[in-house]
Amino acid sequence: MLLTDADIEIFEEAHEVALQYQARWLVEEFHKGLKTGLGAERLQLEAGQRLKAMISMMSVVATRLLRYARIHENAQMIQLRALG
């Protein structure tokens, strides 16, 4: 069950809300990768442009890490299914 304050009248609207909620967890993992994995919070840059440039580069790395994590998870699932 998913509770929402969105006005839902048809199935497609409910489906869209569910997809948005599902995407939330990917965004959470991305931010966790930036903050914890790559240490974005430890940056001591005071100039906005430098901080923006660094976060931009780190975002590319965090995106790649998420992709590799998904590939690894999928490979594990395939192996488990093969074992029966």
C-alpha cells in the first residue's frame, strides 16, 4: 500500500505516483554515494563555482558506481536463479 496526497482518479495516475516513489530510492542511493562514498560533505571549497564543478564531477562518478552496483546485483540474481 502506498499512501499519497496526490489526486488519483484513474489507474494511470496511481501508476505514475508508484513509479515516482520507486525512483526515489535510486535518488537516495545516488546521494548516499555522493555524501558517504565520495565524501562530498568533506569538501572545504568556499567558492561556489569550485564546489559546483567538484560536485558535477563527483556526480558522474556516483552515477557510474550506481550503474556498476546494479550490474552486480543483476549478475547475482542470474546466478541465484541458475542454481535453482
